[in-house]
Amino acid sequence: MSSLLPAGATRHQIDLPTVQLSYLEWHSGGEPLLLLHGLADQGMVWSKFAEASSDRFHCIAPDLRGHGDSSKPQSGYSCQDIIADLEALMQHLGWSSAHVVSHSWSSKLALAWATQQPDRFRSLVLVDPFFVNQLPGWMRLTFPLLYQFLPFLQVMRSFETYEAAEQLAQQLKQYRGWSPFQQAVFRSSMAQQADGTWSSKFVVQARNEVFEDILRVSGLTEAIDRPTLLVLPTKGLNRTTIQINPYKRFLKNLQIVSVPGNHWCFLVEPEAFNQTVISFLNSTQRA
């Protein structure tokens, strides 16, 4: 089963020194907009958003290394490795700066990148960030449990048939409602193996190294003055003052909005999400 191509999108790839990076593109005009998926997802999760915004923005949604149709090297999944990929992608596109929308784990990547290269960012959207700050070393002991129970990792197991994988997916939070859009996203995230079984395109070595990197890296270490939108789903991960305060402390040009849905609000409530984020991006567009 091959990956489905979203409406209005074209797929491209670039060869970097250590990986081949695959990305989706919508509309070659308008302001640059880079869409970064979360852990274990892939660029197609942004297809509804890109379709809704591509009349005003040039949308690029890469499959980050270890994900989707990009390469899966045996190592090299640190925050800095992925930022280097994104820098190379920007250079390839001829972009000196872009609006950046990021979800969950990739919000940490975006914040670390914005700290190092603030001029790359016209604005920043953080969608329900996850693991954004450095974690204590003892949490490494919990990783086996997290690997087993986190909903976005459930489809990494081996399935005898695609239908069995889809049956499980329909029970997961990110596919609640099981719309045609969600079904297409899920199909694009799965691959048939040489033995005929099915599993996620997201690979174990990426999962393991990213979780190790999460322990060491903090996304919020210095003030960032770029216009930033923090999107908090009503059933998301960030619900307490303690969780929100670091964003208020370090992000000096911050707006906070609530949207319906869970951690994957752009999949389960795409219309409300799209309207909210596009409104913010329009307010920050350069004249």
C-alpha cells in the first residue's frame, strides 16, 4: 500500500549528507510556512491545515528523519541532527526565514532552533508541546512503560494484516472519529515489511534516541521575542499553571489560545484548529 498524496500537494525529496529527506509541498507562492509533525507522525498530518492556508502561504511539511518516507539511519536523532536537516531544507528551498508550526515533541525542536537561529523565524506556533524541558535522569526507568502505553507508539508493533492495524488505530486518541482524513493519514504512516506484516514507518532507533535526547535538552533556556502562539487543546497535555508558566517567562511576544479537541487537535477538530492558527498567521504576515 503506497502513501496517499493529499489534495493539492506534491511530494519531493532532497539528499543530505546522512539522510534523504522527504517533504510535501502546497502552493509555491505566498509566505514560507514550515509544518513540523510530532513524534511518530509524518508530514501528512498537516494536509487539512495546508489545504486551508495554501492560498496565502507556501506550505512545506517534511517527514523528519526516522519518520514517514524519509531515511531511517541507525543513529543520529538528536535535536541538533534534526535542526541541521531543517537548516538544509530551508537552504534548499531558498528560504531565509519562515513561519513555523510545530506539534508536541517538535515544539521543543522549534524552540531550541529559535534560540540558536531566531532570524529563521517570522513567527512560531506551538501546538500542545510535550517534553519541552529537560527531564530528570530517573525518568529513563519509565521509558519501557511509556513505549508500551503512549498512544502514538501503539502502532509500532507488528500486525499480520493492514486491517488489524487499522482496527487498533480506530481506538487511539489521534484518530478519534475516524474521518476519511484521519484514515488517509494513518494509511500513509504504515508500511508492509518484507515478511508481509505491517508496522509504523516510525522506527525503533529513532524512538530510542529521541527519548534519550529528551532527557538532555531543554527547549526553553533563553528569551525568544518572535510572535508566538501557544495552542492548548481543551483535552490536551498542558492544563496547569505550572506547565504554562515557562512559556510566559521565556516567550516575550506570546499569545495563548484554547481550541477544542485532544493532543492531536489538528486531526480530531481540524476546522477549529485551522481557523485559529490561520488567523494568528495572518496577523503576523509581513506587508
